Amino acid sequence: GLMGCMSTKVVFDGRWNPSSRPSYEDYMDSYLLGFIGQPSISVSKICMDQRPLALQRVKSAEDIFLGVITLGIYTPSTVNVWCGD
């Protein structure tokens, strides 16, 4: 938690505007400091008939707080997906 927030992003299309609101936002649940339960994200299912623009996985302050108070048993990440036309 002392390292601050962490973010990983994959940009599929150069027209992605990072300041726009994501089309999809949800938690990815993982356990035991992230070693168990790394679920996958299906961008094609989320965007359906739209073009995927970007995917971002963030360890927000809230995610880090949840990991700290559960002593690393529950360590979520926030996932954002942007879809275009």
C-alpha cells in the first residue's frame, strides 16, 4: 500500500480518449496477494458490436485499502474498458 496506485493499460485504437468515461468498470477479484483468482476479461464480450479502444487495470487507493484491511487475503483491482463505434 505504500507504493501508491498502480495502473496497466492496453490501447487498441489510437482514437482512445483517456479523459472520457469508460464504457465498462468493474472489480477483478483476486486473493492471497493476487496469486489466486486472476480472472480474465473478454473485451469482445464487453464491447459486443463496438470496437474496443482501450483496457486499463488499476490498483486504486480503495483496492489497496481493501487488501490492507484483509491482510492480503482479498486483493481486488479495478478494470476499465472503453468501447467505440
